[in-house]
Amino acid sequence: MADQLETNAGETSAQASGGEDMHLHRPKPLHGLREILTEVGVIVIGILIALVLEQLVEGAREQRHASEARESVRAEIAENLGLLEARRATEPCVSRRLDEVDGLIHQATLGGRSAAADVWIGHPVLWNLPESQYRSASQAGHVSLLAVHEQAGYAAIYSAFDQYNQAGVAESRAWADLRTLEHDMPTSDVADWQLRSALQQARTARWTLEISAHAAENEAASLGLKAARAPEFRLQSVCIDLHTPRTEAIRLVVEGRRTKANYDEP
């Protein structure tokens, strides 16, 4: 009986030991420093390859954004330079008309003009130079991807464009005052002073337009930029003869437009 119990205990112990061997696995030890370094090296190389590929993809994306920004900004600048050239073609008319306006104001101090005399002052051609492409590329951070000298050049050009646009607003206001001469001559010292002030503002604005255009064109030339084809008009408002009836002058203005659009003249 004792032998039987001892036998059963031995079998139970063996089964327990066997069960432990079946369920527990001891970790396999590394076989040396070389194997450790190899495994670490594989991991490091994998990480480095992933980082390099990420950098290549990001670099290609930035290069594409920079190229697109450069193309759109340069095209916008070229169009604006074309508008500057179109304005410059009418500058002789602007100079002549300002001198004629000066003469009309002086004439008023000598007794005015005949009520039957027709006078057409008109106005200079003026376009607002757009900056939407440059602004969009800047806000997206794409301009900052360009070379430093390009960034500086474009910033200088658009600064000149902004100054040009502001001068254009001032010029339009001054000419709006001068066009009152189409209807009446000044009959008081106050009216005379206001017209002379408007004349001076028109001259000052024109001077600012010229120096702003010159600055933009010089900077653009340093970047190898040329003007796009300037708009062509047969006849500008300010180029119509001073002593032209209003209805005839408006007809000539409409005929001189490419679209033949009949905008209301102020």
C-alpha cells in the first residue's frame, strides 16, 4: 500500500514537472555582441531610410510649390508691367491737358470763358495693379520657398505697385475736381484755390506714378522680367481735344475701347 502511494506520488510529480515543461519557455539568449549590433543596425537603417524618403517627398512637394509660386507671380508682374507701358503711352496727353487746365484756371481770373464754349477735360487712363497671385502665394508660405534674392525682388516690386495704386486713387480724386471745369468756371477765390490745389495734387500724383513705375520696372529687369503685351486703345479720354462737345467726346471714348462698352462718364 505504501509502495502504491509512493508510486502514485512519483507519477503526480512527474506529470506536474512535465506539465511545467510543456507550458513554460525560457527566452533564448543572444549569442553575442555581434548579433545585438546587427539587430540594432537593421532597426536604425530602417528608420534612416524612412526619414530620407520622407525628406525626399517633402522636398519634391516644396519644389513644386516654389515653381508654381514663381510662375504665377512672374506672370502677374509681367501683366502689370504691360499696364504701366500702356499708361506711359498716354503721358504726353496728360502733360498737355494739365497745362490746358492751368490755362483755364488762369483764364477764369481774367473774366472766364464764353458760356457757349465746349470744354472736355477727360481723365488719364489708370488701372489698379493686381497683387492677388503674390498675396495668395505669400499666405500659403510658398514665396518663402524661393531664393532670398527672388523674395527680396518680388517684395520690392509689389511695394512699388502698392505705391502706384495709392497714387492712382489720389490722381482720380484730383481729376474729378478738375473736371468741374467742363461745366463751370470758378467764380470765387475759394473755388479758384480749390482748383489750383486739385491741379497740384494731380501733378504730384502723376509724379508718384512715374517714380513708382520706374522702381518696379528696374527691379523687374534685375530679375529678368519683361512686360506682357500692353493693352491697345485707339483713343484715351485725356487725349481728346480740349474743345470737344461732351457727347462727341464720349462717342470717341467708346469707339476707342476694345469692347466698345459705354460706361457712364463722371
